[in-house]
Amino acid sequence: MTQDRDRVDRFLPLKPFVLDVLLELADGKRHGWSLIRDIQQRDGGDKVLPANFYRTLRALRDDGLIEEARGDANEDPGERRQYFSLSTLGARVARAEVKRLEALVVDPRARKLLKVR
């Protein structure tokens, strides 16, 4: 278990954009364009550069955090969409990062710096 924990910890802390990608994939497989669109909408319309985005996806794939996935059966075979899904390791890393961020917020709430919801 310690070895597995060390494997997850080596990715932390995640860059915000990387966490955005992992969170979007937590809902299921997605193709690149839908990921870009939804991340831009959630981040208030900040433009995501496609070259940077696909470089990030390749790095996440190479690190084993995401995997390439098959497209939908009813998709037009002429389309060249590349689908991705969250790997088991990617899910553990995303969960660990969310817990890490949550811990950063719990203390300020206890000190009454933030309102408790």
C-alpha cells in the first residue's frame, strides 16, 4: 500500500489545468474537443490553446493517468476524434489531489476565515 501511495504522491500537487482534465474525465470518456469546450466554459471562457492541450493529454497518457478509449459505435467513421478516459491511477491521483485541496480549506474554516457551508 505504501508503494501505491508513493506512486500517487509523486504527481501531487497537480497543476490546475491537469486537475480540470482529470475531473472532466471522471464523468466518463470524452473526445478532445468536448474537453476543451467544457474546461473553457467552467474556467470562465479562458482560451485553451489546442497545442498545449494536446501536449498535456499526451503527457497524462504517458504518465498513465489517462488512457485512449474507443469512440461511440454510432459515430461517423470518417471523423478522427480521439477519445480519452480516466485510468485507475488517474482516478486515485485526482481523488488524492481533491482531498489535499480540501484539507487546505478545512483549517481556514475552523479558524473562521471562511464561512462554513
